[in-house]
Amino acid sequence: MSFSGVDYFLIDSALNEEELLVRRSTREFVEARVAPLIKDAYNQGRFPMDLVPELGRMGFFGANLTGYGCAGMSNVEYGLMMQELERADSGLRSFVSVQGALVMYPIHAFGTEEQKQHWLPRLATGEAIGCFGLTEPDFGSNPSGMKTRARRDGDYWILDGEKTWITNGSLADVALVWARTDEGIRGFLVEKGTPGFTATDLHGKLSMRASVTSSLSLVNCRVPATALLPQAKGLKSALSCLTQARFGIGWGVLGAAMECYEVARQYVILRKQFDDRPLASHQLVQEKLANMITEITKGQLLALHAGRIKDQGKLEPAHVSLLKRNNVAIALDCARAARDLLGANGIMDDYPIMRHLCNLETVKTYEGTDHIHALVIGERVTGVAAYR
Ligand SMILES: Cc1cc2nc3c(=O)[nH]c(=O)nc-3n(C[C@H](O)[C@H](O)[C@H](O)COP(=O)(O)OP(=O)(O)OC[C@H]3O[C@@H](n4cnc5c(N)ncnc54)[C@H](O)[C@@H]3O)c2cc1C
């Protein structure tokens, strides 16, 4: 049955025509092109690469950036697009998030005109793929400790180090690698095929299976001085990219939650137990659905407000922490409740719920864990940093 949306509180009435159009066209794309293949891609542990040119043609890559072939969407339009993509699968939304928020955004914000002209149009069409290398084996939640180093050698930089858990690492034509230099942490655009640079896929993931995750190795890897993003200075530049991506996650996970809710709602209306009564007629079942729709609705209002104030230039990283942390948590709760309501069927891949539930475990961890965002919020409200 085609999806008609989840709008308990008439939130659609706060969306304009363009916003509704972006959501509709993304939804139609997902239903026609992604829904038929995502289960197999997930089970086979691969990203459906055939979709990349189509994702580019739809304007999904770097959609809220302007110029250089980008769609120039508002942040609410962008958020609605992310929501529809993640309704299909978090791996699909991750691909689009990494390309746009973690590779195109930093080139757009911190790059030279030559870097922008060279990379952004190709990344926008999907002709080129990018990845973002920040995390290291010993530095996940605390990237400030990174060991990867870059040292200047005439007209070159030489990079040494290891990055891990890098989405799209082996697929990428260009890796944005963050490294420590004598002037602090800087970002470098390392092209595929550069001697000393290799990407190796991680296998054995039971979550985010329709997404490629790799380790990056840099051994005496020599890149030209023009590979440095000149305006990216210090860890705060890397974190500003994460703020963009987390905003997309705050919207995206609502798509996963809405899908789980809607599948469970329809299931309990049809499924009968005890005297031929539908599951939906039991109070305990209704309470679960009531809790799900309440939390989804609160999450929708939060995301919409975040999008509106982002469009006004008022959204701060601490706001995004609250958005990401809350909406991922409620999406996980919805997926678990939906899994439960489907009984044994809930664990089967005939339904999307278990896939979403497994994916959301990753989404809780990456882009700042639930704990780290709690600490950001805690610092904001007390003025006291408690990370260490
Ligand atoms: C599928 C996937 C894709 C990813 N893609 C990318 C990518 O494209 N690029 C990239 O750079 N990284 C990526 N990551 C890495 C991700 O950002 C890290 O996994 C994340 O930052 C957490 O780091 P960690 O796994 O080392 O966990 P750790 O930092 O070791 O944390 C483990 C646990 O300890 C808790 N913890 C840590 N410090 C504190 C503290 N001070 N107080 C309280 N609790 C704390 C955490 O909240 C967590 O519960 C990806 C990860 C996954 C799983």
C-alpha cells in the first residue's frame, strides 16, 4: 500500500507548496526506485550504486547548497527530502548526508574557488563520490585526540595515519581527511589512487548493511598543497560539517519512525487474536500506538522548527544536538514498539521494521553518540563541560 504520510497534528498545514512538492517527488522516487530493491541490497550487504546518477538527477546531493549545480533548497525542503529517503533506509540517507553535508558543504564553505569548481558540480550529479574521514581506531567520540598527521614538504603535504568507520570510503573518488598539522587540525582532499592511500571495507556489520563502511590508510601519502581546504582551521571546522549532517539525521530518522509506525498500525488493524478481535482493539496495543504517534509528532514539530530557524541563520550546534539525540531516541523506541506489535513477523525481512531497528542502532552512535549530545546539552544549560 502506498504511503500517505503521518500527520496527526496538521503539521502539513505549516508547509508551503514547494516544501510539499519536494516531499512528494522524493516519496515518489523512493517508492518507484528504492522500495523494490532495498531489502535485497540490505541482505546482500551492498549499497545500490545504480541509484547514484538518479539521486544526482533528483538534486539530492548538496541540496541545500547554492550554486555549482546544487539545488539550492531551503533547509525545511532538505529535511523533508531526508525524511523520505530514510523512510526507505538509513543507508540511503547516509549516502546522501555524507556526500552533501560532509563533503560538499566543507568544500563549499572552506574551499578555494578552484576546489569548488572542480569538485562541486561532479559531486552534485554523483559523477564523483566523496567520503569524510574523521574517526580513528582510538578516537571516536573524542576526535580531538587524532593521531593522523600532515607535514608540509615544499609544495606538498605528506599524510600518515588511519581512519576507520568511514561511510563510502572505498567508493569515494575524494576523501576529506582531517589531520593534525603544526597549525592545528586541517582538512585535506585526498583523491582515490593517490600513492600511499588505500581504502578497505569493513565486513560483518549487522546494521547499516545497505551502506559501505571502510577504513582508510595513509602511509607517506603525498598530496599537493592545493589539496588543503584553506578556510578549514581547527576541529571546529570538522564539527561544523557534523552539525550539517546531524540536522539531516534529525529529520531522516522521523522517516524510519513513521514507516515503522504505519506498518504496525496497519498490521494491528488486520491481525486477529482472541475471539477474532483485531489486535488494535486491545488497550495495551493502542497505548503503544498512542505513544509512537505522540513522540513522532513531537519530533516532527522539533524538526520543522529547527529547519525554520536554520533558514533564518539562528540554528546553533547545541540545538542540533537536542534534535539529533531526541529524534534518534524516539525513532528507536518506535522501531522497537513496532517490532513487538508484529510479533514473530516483526523479525522478518518481509517487513522493514527490523532493518530500520538495526540501522537506527548505528544512527544512535554515529555523528555524536546519545551520550555526547547529552553532554553538549548539559554544557549548554549549566555552562560546565563534562566530557572528560
Ligand atoms: C556505520 C557507521 C558509519 C560511520 N561513518 C563515519 C564516517 O563516514 N566518518 C567518520 O569520521 N566516522 C564515521 N563513523 C564513526 C562514528 O562517528 C563513531 O563510531 C562515533 O563517533 C563513536 O565513536 P566510537 O565508535 O569510537 O565509540 P566510543 O567513542 O568508544 O564510545 C563508546 C561508548 O562510550 C560512550 N562515551 C564515550 N565518551 C564518553 C564520555 N565522555 N562520557 C560518556 N560516555 C562516553 C559513548 O557514548 C558510547 O556509548 C561511523 C560509524 C558507523 C557505525
